[in-house]
Amino acid sequence: MRSSFRQRSIRAAVCTAAAIGLLVGSATTATAAVAEPSTPVPVNPPDGTVMSYVVNAGKANPGQVRKVEKAVAEAGGVVVQTWPEIGVVVAQSDRAAFRDRVKAAGKNAVESVGATRTVEVSDRVQGPQVPWGPGASGWKQGGKNKRVDVDEPTTPVPAKAGDAMEAQQWDMAMIKSDQANAVTDGSREVLVGVLDSGIDPQHSDLAPNIDVANSVNCTVGGRPDQSAGGWEPTTSDHGTHVAGTIAAARNGTGIVGVAPNVRLASVKVVNDDGFIYPEYAICGFMWASQRGMDVTNNSYYVDPFEFWCDDQPDQAAVREAMARAVNWSSSRGVVNAAAAGNSGLDLTVNTRDEGSPNDAPAPTPRTINQGCKDIPAQIPGVVTVSSVTQTGQLSYFSNRGLGEIDVAAPGSRILSTLPGGGYGLKSGTSMATPHVAGVLALMKSAHPNLTPAQLTAKLKADATPTPCSAPERGAGPACVGTTAQNSYFGSGLVNALKAVQ
């Protein structure tokens, strides 16, 4: 989200009117053919500088993970959070040689280790993590489902009495969610995790649907924290806006979401400075799987790199940890939707990254290759969403790419909820993605036995095929592909009505 949080990070976060919303990234563990190495971005902190790391075990079993924890301590680090299900340990250390030391201490138990940011942590963790249990006890227990470039300012919209604002929701008519709601408003058994900047629990359109018991703050070192108020918004209205599109209640006031009867969990992964570091996102995906969530919305890319490269050791380790978390959540029944990003790029041919790392005093303009991925949007299995305008054009800011975009949804000038009981317009792939998350929630309500892979397949099969056309303002790389599958719209415009049939 950085961009709107700090006007620099996630090229899309709190977007608005013709803005750019939080974007998402994606990472693949498979290495694509690369023409040349990516430009290195060394992270070499001096002794005494507290940094954050992910340490990946060679195998995700209790014995190997215990060895990694021990290696972290021997290398002069502190275990912040262990995710034994996926063999990932999040650590903090003030030792310059921590990476080399932990690999030496862990020997074959440590597969890889990488710094998760380029600057000293401001969220130092106090006290040991909560034990995850001796030996194998409980380590695989997880919930099974029950039966932002530069953002423009948010455009406030005055509230009207009754449900009059529903008439301004052109986006809902475009994806036929108004017709789908004649079939179902969604099931209370369905839970959607909003991995974002927090949800306002007092907003009249959101309060009926917020699941407080399953909400969490992941922004203190990547450790889950359910302290009162921790998952609520502080410096950003982005998460509240996203939540309204997914599930604003049908309550006679304000707007109506795509799935107005499903529950929402606030999973706060954006810190007060607007950054979504890897350990925060990993915490979010793991929490979603542990709490039995059905869908997650990810309108961001993971900081501090817009593109994480597999030929750079730190970045490769982070991508591996992220992929493990996403894959684990999918294995536990969670389908994940993510924003394609707001840089107006074709993700299949882009070779430059001018804005990363975004947490440094200045970015390092760099050459990238096809082994560099925007995460979580390009992690296999994630539903990646592009943005369209009210006229059906690809939004000028939307990323694109043949084989990278799964479906498209409305993302320009979207009316939704804001903290404090308000409403406003935002623009970005961040705003497109919650439409898709809402449709997936309706689909899960109507077809509760579908797996994440089946939900994704049906979502794409149900989409309205959309032929190539000129993008908004003629901006960015041209569309390639067929009506059935192209670089702008993927399989087409998401269709809520077919989703519930």
C-alpha cells in the first residue's frame, strides 16, 4: 500500500477517483528462462542494526523446524514467529553476519534465509513467541472450513437516506451481482479475510458482518496479535473501502456489497507507515488457513520490492516463504484473490523496476527478468485481477499480461465505505479485486463443497469473454490474445450471476 500510505510504497493502496489502489504482487517458485541477471540490491546492515529475516527449513516437520529455531538463537537472533506447518521461521537479529551464521548453525536443516526489508525494523518484538507445542503435537492442526504508484486523494461522497446509494453502484450491475443477490446474498458460514489496513468496526454498513473473533493484527514482527483495536484502521482507509465492496450489509443504509450476508475478518497486514512486509503477509495467509477462512482479498504487493527476483538470495528466500504460506492456505480450503498492480505494465515482458526498494532513502533502478515476480499476484494458484472502467476499457493504470491475468473487474471510481461512517470513490486494481473476492464468496455460499481449484476454474469459466480493445487513455502495452483469453481481461469480466448457478 505504500503509495497511498506514504505516496511511495505499494503502487496502489488507498486509491481513489482516478487513482491507483493497493496492488498486489505474486511470486512463483519456478524459475523462468532469463536473458540476464537482475540487478543486485545488497542488504548489508552493520552490527547493532536490528533486521528481520525469514529462515526456511529444508523440510516442514517438527524436528527440522526445531533445529532452525535453535540455529537462529545460536546465530544471535530472536525467534519472532514459527510457522511449523510450512517450515518457516521469522527472526530478528542485530548481527551483521546473521545469514551466514544461521546457515552454518542449522546445516542441512536450513534451506534458505533472507532479509525481509532493507532498513532497520521499527517493530521490534518483545518477549518470546507463544510455544507451538512439543514435538509434532498440534503442528499440523489448521482450520477446515465449517459447514497503491501515486494515489489520488479519496473523493468523499455524501451519504443519502435509505439505500439510495445503491443506484450509484454501476460496478455491481456490470458484474451482475445485483441479479446474483436475487439468488443469494451469501451464507453466514462463509468467512472472507481482508488482508489490508484494517476495517472500521463502527461503520453501519460493516459492523453487522465483521467477525471480531477471527480478526487479527499481523504488523508487529509478523506475529498474530488479537489485542483489542489492533486490527482496526489507523493511518489508512484502504481496508475499509475494500471491505465494503465485498460485503457491505443490506441494511437499508448506504451501499450494498457483492456478498452482503457473508462474514468479514480484518487481517491487518499494513503498518502505520503503509508497508506490507513479507512477514506480515505470511502471517495473514497462515492465520486465514488456521481460522478456516474461505476467501482472502489481497489488494497489495509485498514490500519493499515490487518485483522479487529468484536470482537474488534474499529475495528468493522471501518468495519461497510466501509461496509456502499461500500454498498451505490453499491446501486448507482458502481461495486467494490478488490485485494485478497499478503500474500499467505487461508483466510478461517488463524488464525494469524503477521504484524498489521502497523502504530505502532512495530506490535502486534495476534491470529485472522473467524470474522476477510481483507477489502475491504472480504466485501460482492465486486469482489475479485486472481493472476495468465503467465503459469496459482496461483502466489506464492496470497491469496486464497474457497468462498472468485470470479475470477482470470494475476498479475505476468505485463507491464504497470509509472509516467514520463515510463513503468515497477510489480507483485501482485494489478496488477491482474485492469484487472478485465477493463473487468467490457467493460461489462458495452456493457451492460449499467446491475446492479452491474448483472455485477458480468455475470463476474463469463463468466470466464473460471480453475481446481486446484500446485501454483507457491509450495507456500502456497493447492487448494481445483472443476473446476467450487475452492479456487485458484474462478469461473475461467476472460474472456473479453465473457464479451462483
